[in-house]
Amino acid sequence: MATFQNLLLQLEDNGILTISINRADKLNALNSTTILELQQAIQEVYDDTTIKGVIITGVGAKAFVAGADIAEIAELSEVNARSFAERGQEVFSMIERCNKPVIAAVNGFALGGGCELAMACHMRIASENAKFGQPEVNLGLIPGYGGTQRLTQLIGKGKAMELMMTADMLSAPEALALGLANHVVAQEELLPKCHEILTKILAKAPLAIGMVIDCVNAVYAKDENGYQTEANSFARCCTSEDFVEGTNAFLEKRKANFKGI
């Protein structure tokens, strides 16, 4: 497994990989190096069959990711700002499209690019001290890593407009009520809760889990018929060995032994 300057990676025997943003002195703010390393780490998730599921979190108890690196942003021109945004969007889309479950363990501030990173994950588990927000208008900016799109998808147009235009922050309970967070737990229970959910998911058929991700993403793909994607994926499942194993296990009243084929 690769080593990185701004990321810590830990792969457990059960196939759960924890990726921790490791810039605690900067509240884990995203800079270009961190985005590049995230891209490389997620590509490893795609390529390594021993990795079954992923937790993304931040080092320390204060911040998941408190935003992008403002010193870098301050130097952007129109030309390189576009490529800056497109690079982040590309990496976060890799996370969103990953056919292995990815959970954000939001352990504090998830602001700006941090909120966008959390939203790119398949679900978000928040500690009680977590704060979510897109405060870019305070800098004369807007979200650039997909935040205008994903926040609207997750909590609805009106509330997303309000949050992005006022730069207000959401507490963990508010994020839970709006559907931005899946669960809120005490800080010390955050990673155990993520492991609990991933362990439950990883006991299911891996091909089917990946196709659920594809089909849910198709809801928001403007050039894709989500119903057709679902029908195609359903048909593909029916050709898999996991389908045979799952149905036989049900009929034989035993636990299924899925192999992902």
C-alpha cells in the first residue's frame, strides 16, 4: 500500500481501508497535494481486490476537513481556477462512482471542500461536534468541487440555496434532520459506528452492492435513464454466482457465502 505526505492509510484484515486526511495543523484543509494523493488512494481502492470498503476521515477531534487551502486559492486566476475546480470534481466523482462502499466519518468541521468531500461519499456518519457548511461566499467564491450540485440533491433546492448564500453552518443534529448526515454519534463511537455499518454491508453480495451504487447515482445523471440502468443491473445480477449462492442459501436456510462473482 502506498504511503503519502498528507494521508494516512490503514487496511484491516476484514478489507476495510481507513483514509485519514493528515494535516491537523491546518484543520486538514485540502491543498493540491492532498487532492492528488486522494486521487491516487481512491485509484488504489478501485484496483486492489483486498479492499472491500472505505472510511474517509480527518486526523484529530476538531476537523474532518475544514475547507480548501485558502493560501492556494488566493493565487488562482480564471484559467487555473477552472482546472483547479475540475480536478477536485474529478477526484470526488471517483469516490461517488466507486463500486465499493465509502463512508465519511465526519469528526468535526466539514466546511467548503470538506463538506463537498463528505457529500461525495456514499453516506455520512457525524460526531456530535460536527459542523457542515459551504461558506465560500464569505470569500467571494462559490463551491467548486461539486457542492452546488450534491448539496441540492441531498437536502433540496430551497435549503441548499439558503445555506450556500448565507454561509450558515449546520450542527450535526440539523444535518441529520435534513438528511445530510445518516447518523450522529458521540466522538468515541464514530469509527466503531462506521465499522458496524460497513461490516453489515460487506456481508452482502459485492456485485449487488456495486450495482446499487451505480443505480442510485443514475438518479442524478442527466444523460442516463435510471430505470433502464436498474433493469440492466438486475439482469446482470441474475447471471452471477452470487445470485445462485444467495437464493440457494435462502432456500436452504443458511448464511450465504458470497464471492463477488
